Amino acid sequence: MRLISSLFSIPLSRWAKLLAGLACIGIGIAFTKQANLGLGPWDVLGDGLAQLTGIQLGTASIIIGALVLLFWIPIREKPGVGTVTNIVLIGAFMDMALAVVRSASGILLQSVWLIAGLLLIGLGSVLYLGSQLGAGPRDGLMLGLSRKTGWSLHLSRTALEISVLVAGWFLGGAVGVGTVLIALTIGPVIQFMSRMIGEELGRANRSTVNVQGCCSY
């Protein structure tokens, strides 16, 4: 009962930020997928799982997010309402967008799709962080790993992303120049979108953005 009452006590503005943010992230990842230039590390893993099993990328993302959440148990991370909705809705929006956004051909359209995807992911991350309703499953794993091992956030993030990137690549996930560009630019894009829409992320969130890149996913 306490959980239900706490859900109803959350202001509508925070719910709106949460849902809009997750929609933007899911649609943005769909654009990066259809750009055919490579995906971000975690999405390479999702794409590899999708290629192996024949399921959709968004569905694979939901499965991976749920599995990652299981790793929160031994590291004693506590999910918020945003954590659970993150797992389900990003994948759902991703699959819906993939049914609409056509695959890009030619470097011009591929570049436009990749840039559109980055901007949408950046905007979605800012809105999601602004809702303050719980870390994404991958971020919680990074934070818990850092706390349990004594590693820095940067080292924990790097170890996780290299691991999932290699695993996804072996499974046949899309790796390319876009993978590098996403890894290098998503952090600055999030900061840019934060300034553009006037959303103050707060000191703690900003430090996470700086070390992790897309810290809502």
C-alpha cells in the first residue's frame, strides 16, 4: 500500500518527463539502428541477441534490462519506478519506431539518421534524469559495481561497456563508426540538450553524465 500511495504522490510533471524521456530514448536508438553505421555498446549486445534469436531489437533490450536488474540483487541496489519503466518502455518505443523509420541508404541519410538518434537520446536522457524517479538498470549496475569493487565510476563504466560490446560483436551485433561516435559524443550531447531546454540536472547527475555518457539507459 505504501508503494501504491507513493506512486500517486509523484507529480504529473515528473511522470511526463519520465514518459517523454523514455520515448525519446527508444525512438533515438531506433534511428541509430536504421542509420546502419553501428550502435552504442549496450545496443550492440541487444542487436546481437536479436540477430541470434530472431526477436526485435526492442524486445531484446527489454530482456537484457531485466537480466541486468537481477544483478542488482547481490550488489544491493534498489530500483525506482523509473528503473522498471525504463526497462519496459524504451524497448517498446524502440520496436514501434523501428516499424516506422525506414533503413537509411547513402551516407547523407545515414548521417542524418545518426545525428537525429543522438539528439533524441540526449534529449530523452535529460528528461529522464530530470524526473528523478530511479536510475536505469545499466547505470545502477555501474554504480553498484563501483561501490562493491572500489573501482572508479569511469573504470566500472569502461569495463562494463567493453564487455557488452565484445559480447554483442561476437553475437553479430552492429558495430561500426557510429559505435565510436556514439560513445564519444553522447555525453556532450546530453549536456548540450540540458542547456537547450533549461533542465538543471544537478551536481550528482552531471557527474554521472560526465563519466558514463548516456546515464539514463
